[in-house]
Amino acid sequence: KVAGLGLKKSHNQTAESDDSPDAANPAEASLLMKIIRQGLVESKLDIEVQRKDPNSPLYSVKTFEALHLKSNLLKGVYDMGFNAPSKIQETALPTLLADPPQNMIAQSQSGTGKTAAFVLAMLSRVDPTKNYPQVLCLSPTYELAIQTGEVAAKMAKFCPEIKLKYAVRGEEVPRGTKITDHIIIGTPGKMLDWGIKFGMFDLSKIKVFVLDEADVMIDRQGHQDQCVRIHKCLPPTCQMMFFSATYDSAVMEFAEIIVPNPIIIRLLREEESLDNIKQYYVKCKNAEEKYRAICNIYGVITIGQAIIFCHTRKTASWLSEKMSKDGHSVAVLSGELTVEQRIAVLDRFRAGLEKVLITTNVLSRGIDIEQVTLVVNFDMPMDMNRKADCETYLHRIGRTGRFGKAGIAINLIDSPQAMEICKDIENHFGKKIHLLDIEDAEEIE
Ligand code: ADP
């Protein structure tokens, strides 16, 4: 299922020790989301068009037929099980496929159909009778490039004449060779080597330039400069496409460099909310008492599945050992695991093989698992200044409209500092966090 991933260790492994805060690395988090996702993330919100060219009306489509794709490409789209364009695709595709080509900056959360949109645009722009690269797609990492390439290969299933090449580590082309494939998907360093340093293809003949996961890209040392260097060699007629899951000012500054006269579209993320969540805190003296609190809670309420968040790997593994010894079936997900191991853990948990998932901040954002009814903050989420991290709290506890079922959140408080964080969070969201007397836990049901 994760072809090409290899068994690369997470780079967190060497960088962090067990008792420093465990956090997600954006490239890995993005990859993990892609792999564990099951289908499209639907949104009830509307597309926001931020800037448009007054000379070319922006229209949207409700069907793939309306795009007038080559028939074998349309066949490939349907073969992937796509019946109708996703929300972002409805607006993005007519623009991406328009003639004359238009530049686009598109932002929407992961899972909304961006990759499928630009891959379709890439494939439909290729002229397979010309045997040189016409489309470049830059991804932030090896693994993400492979993921995109696999989507392209699937969609081009009935277009065997279109040739695809990966410009990633491990791929070698003998010096002096000219690349004849139509599409190159790769990381900026390798693309720069092949295109500029070794002249293996002609950048001035590129028709489409895609920058994927731009927010992850700028997070990686040197990538932004490499992208800009490649970009400088492209012809002015080249169509630029820029995709990002987030939309902060750093990403937008980068976008403005890469994409002249863009149409900018955004699909806002559905807000998470605490509305259906009953929130409690429990006073504990130390970690041992926190552990007993969890056991007590388990004794009195029927729980579907639970996720317990810890600050460090050390706490996570300590807690999992204790709970296992007491006969609970627990899974642990933390930063030292490889991507494959993380996927395996999440697959098992999703299948209900373990009832409890103990994790660190590697899982701070959205695994919407419907059966999860209890979230425990073994440690309160805090930022680098040891202040309340309200955003992370919301990601851990909150639910989007999709899985708006009622849930319970319990915060374990073992210090005045933790209590202060809890109060700050309560004030921030304006939602009461109730004191729970653990000897009397029946009251929470
Ligand atoms: P993003 O790039 O925004 O993360 P993807 O293009 O990877 O989103 O799409 C997310 C998931 O939805 C993938 O599993 C993809 O196969 C699927 N998908 C994309 N477009 C459609 C569609 N029009 N209909 C059904 N499923 C789709």
C-alpha cells in the first residue's frame, strides 16, 4: 500500500530525546494524513475566490464530462471511483484546464482533492507526440513525490503514451542523457541538478509548473531557494499552479514570487468545536495518581475508544506499560516510529483492536475516529513558553460537523501550572471545564 516508502526512520528519532516534547514534523504529518485517509474530506463551506482576472470569467463544473477531457483520461478518472468533482475541483479544474492557461493559487485542507485536481491538469496538458519534459511538479519530500506520482500513474492508466519520471533520491540518469519523459515529479534539489546543473532537459520548454504542499516546502531548509532558482528558468508562458493546505503570510509571500497574476481560491477548513463535548478536570498529586484517575474512569463509564495525550515519549511509554500490565489493550503512537509503523498502529486502532491509544503531539491534528468517545489530556497542551496551547487543545478534543457526536474530555491536573493552563483554556473558549471528583465519577454519565 505504501510502495516506495522504504524503511526510513523518522528523523525525529535522532533529533529528540525521549523526554523532550514530542511533536509532528509537517512533511511526515502530511504523508501520514494522505495514507490513512479514507476518501474525500467533504466540506459544507463555500469556495472563496480572492482574486480573479476580470477578463476571464470564473466558472465551475458539476461533472467531469463538462471539462471535455480526452476520453482515456476521463476513463481513468472514473476508474479511480471519482463520480463528480470535489468542491475545490469544481472551481479549480475549469481554470487549470482553461485556454489560454491561467495561473492559480489554491488553498484547502488536506483531503479535499487538490492533488487529484492538479494531476488531472498535468496529464491533460501533455502532448505525448513530443518526447521531452513538459510538466514539472515539485514536492517537499521523496515520499510525497511518490504519492503524487502514484496518483498520476493511476489516472493515466488508459493513457500509456504519457511517460512519467521521478526526480528523487535514488533515481539516477547517466550524464549527457536527455530525458524523454513528459512529466517529471520530484524534489527541488534533484530537479535543480537534472534541469540546471546537468542540462538533462530544457526548462524553457516547460508548459506547466506545479508546486505542491507549498507550506511544507517552505518549512524545509533550502527548498524555497531551490524552487525559486528552477522557477527563474521557466518561460513566461508557463502555467503556474501553487497548492497549500495552509495560508499564512510566509506561504503567501512565496506564492507571490512563484505565481504572477493568479486566481486565488480558498476552501476554508470546517471549524472544530467543543459544543458537543463535556469537559472535566481531575485534581491529582502526581503521575501515579493521574494513572489511577484513568483506571477509575474506566471502572465507571462505558467507553468506546479513548485517546490519551502525553507530553513526552517517556510518559507515553511509561503509561502504556502500566496500562498493559493492568490488562488494558493499548496502542502507542509516538515520534520514534517509522511512517509504516504509525500507519499500522492507526489501522489497528481504527479497526478496534485496541481500545486505548496513547500518543504525543505527533497526533495533534484530526484523526477523526468516530468511535473515540473519550479524550484524556494526561498532560495539558502547552506551547514553547509553557503557556496554554489552545489551538492544540481544540485539535485534540474538538470535533468538526462531520463527526459531531457527543464526547467526553478529561484533563488531569497535577500542578498549579497545569491548573493555570486549564483555566486559560476555559476562558479562551468560554466553555466550562467542570471539576470531577474521581471517587464520584458516576456524575459524568
Ligand atoms: P489533497 O491533495 O487535497 O490532500 P487528494 O487529491 O489527495 O486531496 O484527495 C483526497 C482523497 O479523496 C484521495 O483518496 C482521493 O483519491 C479522493 N478524491 C479526490 N478527488 C475525488 C473525487 N472527485 N471524488 C471522489 N474521491 C476523490
